[in-house]
Amino acid sequence: MDKTILLIMILSLVSKLIGFARDLTLSYFYGASSVSDAFIISMTVPSVIFSFVGAGISSGYIPIYSGIVKRYVHSQGCRFTNSLINLLFILATVIAGVVLLLTRPIVLLFASGFEGETLNMAVEFTKITVFSVYFTGLIYLFNSYLQVSGNYTVPALIGLPLNIITIVAIILSFYLNKYLLPAGKVIAAMTQALIAYTFMHRAGFRYRPELRIRDQQVREMIWLAFPVILGTSADQINILVDKTIASAISTGGISALEYAQRLILFVGDLFIYSVSTVLFPMISRLAAGNDIDGLKKAAIKAVNGINLLVLPVSVGSVVVARPIVWLLFGRGAFDEAAAAMTTDALMYYSIGMFATGIREVLVKVFFSLHDTKKPVLYSAVSMAINMILNLILSRFMGIGGLALASSISAMICTVLLMMSLRKKLSGFDIRIIYVSFFKTLHASLVMGLATLLVYLLMSHIGYFTLALFASITVGAVVYPIFLYLMNAADFKEYVLVLRYKFKGPVCRR
């Protein structure tokens, strides 16, 4: 598992770097403006409306497909997959029709602060981007099929065509026509789906225009996916509320949130996605084989791995948020006001980054056990808390308050999931996670202090960019040293794996 996770992290890094280039391109040409706000909302509308369906299907697909292949044959799994593809196509047609009929009120639902030219632009953009729903759901399903078939490379790199095509569309739209922005989104999604299907075909899948809605597996899929859809829709409602309030706070508020979220997602997708992508098919097979002890060990190892990777990044992002924002976005149309809003959002999103990662792992464990009720319940609780905190904190903290509300609600949801899983799986030793967490947190805080001191010292004499890179380098050295001194078992295990990889077997006395 460790080698596969490392491979996915490397591939994800390549994809996310191109994704960063996309965000930098948007910020350079459009900054935090009415055009960027309209474009982001036009992408958010179809994404929010359909992504919860896609997430529900992909979450239910892997454990059910694993069970089908284990009990029957591969061809039965292909028939099941074909039924879902055609079901998704019908659902996408219904969604696209509704959005085209009610575009303006739907856009206002997502961005109540829009008016005038910004509102008209967002409406026109959304009428184009809505057609991407035909491909969004398929990408979720195709990636799940490839992962359960042992192909992790293509899903990890599938973001490359999306980002490259979007970058080209942003540049061309600035010089030619702004409507190339939403058109590029649709073309990019279609390209992703075609690439994923090509590799499915190579793996032995053959598309058939059949819809077996009465098949036991399809009905089980719908039954399993429905609570997941409700739970995921809670997260999407949080996004909707965040962006609606941000649109009323200031022009460019939505863009500032989006830029900060992209920075957080870069880290989240690099580390969290890498772990959960490998974990889910594995624990689904363990659950199908009733190997609960193996499942518990895998879950604990994954949670501790998330802490080791994400906690230091969370602390570091809080400490040097402003110089990071200026280094990445501080050029072109991205001005001081945009930098201030993006910095606030990044700092407060960073606080809850580790909780989001742990939550992702725990939810996958529940899904592998075919238990979707608990994640749905706690997602609803988290949504309610987030909405209440949004209304309170945004009054005093502006854009930063929206990000802090998201972090607090993620932490609460994670704690609830952890307690519930402990009750569900007897022998799930949560103390191992607590010990690892606090050791990692202490090492991360020491790293954060060292990073801050180096940055303040060097920036005081004017070398701002050099100060940022030097402080990050010092933090990267201090963090593993303190983990080793604190005798962090998980860290030492990874060190042994690396030593074995590069130097051969290590004898432990």
C-alpha cells in the first residue's frame, strides 16, 4: 500500500502543479473581479448540483462491484457498470433541462449578491457549463472502475487535460471572447471522460446501451448511494452558503474563497486523495472477506498517515499564509484587496485541513462496511453548525469567518465519526490515533515556530521570496527531527520502509 500511495502522490503532484498554473492564470488575467466571480459560479452550479450524485455513486460502486466480482464473474460487473452509465446519462439530461429552464433563479441561489452585468454574465456562462454534467458523473464512475481494477495512474492524472484545456481557454478568452471560459470547461470535462473510458476499454470493459434498473445490484447501489448523496449534498450546501454570503461581503469575495480553497485542495488532493484512493478498494475487499482486524489496522494506519502528512502543512500554511499568497498570485490584476481576502481565507481553512483528511478516511471505512447512515447524520450536523457559524463569524471576520466556520464544523464531524467508529468496531484502538496525533501536533508546532522565526529574520532585511523558501526548508528539516526525538512510531516505520527501499533490509534489535 505504501508504494502505491507514494506513486499516486507523485502523479497527483504533477497534476496539481498544472492545476496551480490554471489558478495562477485566472488570477493573472482576471484577478478577483466580476468576471472571475461569474466564471467560478458558472462552474460551481453544475458541480454542486451533480457532484453529490457522482460522489454517492462512486462511493457505493466500489464495495458493490467488489462483492459482485467476488461472488460472480467479471461480465456481471460490466453489466452492472453499464446500467449505472445509462442511469447517469438520464439523470444528467434531467438536471441540464432544469438548469436551462431556471438558470437565473439558480444562479441567484448560489450568489445572491450578484446583480447587473455580473449576474447576466454568470447566467450566460452557466447555460454553457451545465452541459459538463454529462461528463462529470461519468468521470466519477470511470475512475472508480479503474481504481477497483488496480489502475491508480489514470485517475491520479485525469486532472491534467482539465487543467491544460482550461488554461488555454482562460488565455484565449482574455484576448478573443470571454465566452471561451465556460466553453473550455465543457471541452475539458468531455476530454477527461473520453480518456478514462479509453483505459476502461483496454481493461476489458465494453459499453452496452442497457439499463437493468431492477437488478438486485443496481437497487442495492441506489439504496447505498442515496444516504451518501444526502451526506455529500450537505457539504455542497455548505459551499453554496459560503459563496452566497461571500458574494454579499465584497466584489471578488467568491474568487478569494476559491483561490484559498484551491491552495487547500492542492495539499488535500496530494496527500488525502492519495491515501483514500488506495485505502477504499483495499478496505472494501477486506470488508467483503470479513477481515475486520485487517480493516481496523488499515484504517488506523491511514489516519495516522494523514496526520503525519497534513498537520505540518496546516501549521505551515497558517504561519506563512500571506507570503505564499503573494508569491503565487501577486501579479497582474491580483491586487492588495484580493491578497488580503485570500490570505484570511487560507489561514482559517488551514486550521481544519487535518480534520477534513481524517474525515475522508473514516467515511470510506463506514462506506466499505455498507453503513452510510452515520456519515449522513454527522454531515447534516456539520452542515447546521457551519451555517450558524457562517452567519455569526462573517459579521466580525468577513471572508475569514466563512473559512473558520468550515474548519470548526469539519473538526466536530470528524470527532463524531471517530467516536461512532469506535463503538461500531470493537477493538478499534483509538488511543493509538490520539498518541500519534499529539506527537505529530507537537512536532508541527515546533516546526511552525522555527519557520516563523526564520521568515521574520530574513524578511526584515528585505529578502522576502528567499525568506519564504528558507523558512520552508528549515521547517522541513526541523519537523522530522522532532518526530524522531519524540519516538513517533508511525514516522519511524516510514523511515524503515525508505531505508529498505534504498539500502536493503534493516535489522532491528
